[in-house]
Amino acid sequence: LLLLIILINCITCLNIDLFKSVINKNPNGIRLFHPAFPDEIIKPLDINEVIRLDEIKTMLRANNDPSTYINKLRSGALPWKILPAYGLIHSNNVFSENEIQNTFESVKHHGYIVWAYAIEKPIKNCILLNHWKQQAAFIKEYEPKYGAIGQIISFQSDDNNDEEQLVWPPLALEIEIMNNNWQPIVVSDNIINGEIFSYLPPSMSTSPWELFLILLLSPTENKEEFQALFDTGLSPKKGLIAYIRLLQAIRYRSKEWNNTPANMKILETEANL
């Protein structure tokens, strides 16, 4: 037991250093991706909340917690039936904003801490964003004197597919970055290893790029950009941001049910996209 406590403390200390480093590079870059509450990803986490969540998650892993609650959601992936997928246990599928928020607070530790920040020069295992094409690419190999090899991130990706392979001779990628063709960023390991993408459906073809864009933008410092994406609907149709906008609208309407007795609610059998 003592060794377990020491191990947990060591892991926590390493993670705290990492989180502080990320926040120094992008003060609003650490978020929580919860598959049952994807709209929460637009809210930045402060360092104290990140540390608290990480400590809980570390203890759960140490006790071999299977997180079956989350794994069940992966089988359906986004977008699921809207209201039931919020993880609420209710008899009539009519939920108030208070119920939704209380449920999120009770299960938020099952979510994933994700982060991203921009860098000036490419490195191995970084991500490149092409904002014009709404694409993201993973840099598998990079050496300034040899060039770079990358792969377009898509749900139909095949390492042997030449159309999705990207190859740059020496200095070519650096020139493209200088010309703003690509934006290099560093992201959390749970994104690199595909864990987060496992919850996103193939139908959301631009969702990798959208996910990175959300992590890079600050709701307070990039108000105009956020308004363009979430209020005016300039985001890709049937994409991740469009789905989050839909969930936000549902939560806004659900405020009408706050403090409403169950016997006063109109029953719904199902909510479909």
C-alpha cells in the first residue's frame, strides 16, 4: 500500500509539471473531453481543477477501475440519441438543466484531460493543421536535414494509402509553415494514440481538425472566432462543432424544466438528430 501511494504521488507530480508547462504555453489549452458531455470541452480548466481531476483519475487507474460507464458510450460513438446519451437515469427522457449539470459533475472524473498548444517549428509526433482544407496531419518522422513524413488524420486512414501520405524534402515543410499553409501544434498523448478519436464517428470527417481548433481557441480571448463557429454556424455541417452547438441549444431549452415537478413534464420517448 505504501509503494502504491508513493507511485501515485510520483505520477501526480510529473503530471502537475506537465500541466503547468501546457498552461504556460496556452493558458486556456487544457480541457475535459467527456464522451457523454462533449459540449463541456469548450470550457477551459484552471490548474487546480486539472490537478484534482488528475489525482482522482490516477487513483482510479491504480485500483483498476474499468470505467465501464465510458466504454459503453464508445460502442455507439457520437452522435448518439441526444438526451439518453447524457448518462442520465430517468424514467421519461425529459431532463432539466440542473439534472444534466449535476449528472456531469458526478461523472466528470470519467472524462479525459486533453490539451493542445501551438509551436513555431515542427517536431516529430506533432500535429499540423491546414485551416483552409480543414485537415490535420500527424508528423511521423522529422529531421531538418532530411525532411518530414506525415499522414493525414482521417477515420479511413491507411498507412499504405499514398493519397494520405505527406512527404517534404529538407526545408520544404518549414517554408510551407512560414507561408501559413500549416500550423504546427503539440497535443496530449490520449489524442495522439487515437483514444479520443475512438469516440468520434466517421461521418464527422472534419472532427479531428475541429477538435484541435477548439483546444487552441479561448472562449474569452477569441470571442469573435468563437462567435463565428458557435453562434453563426460557420463551422462544417454535420461536424463536431455543429453537434456541440446542437447540444448547447438542448441544454438552453432544458432550463425551462428547472424546478418543474416530474408530473408536470411532457414525456418524450426519443430524441433523434
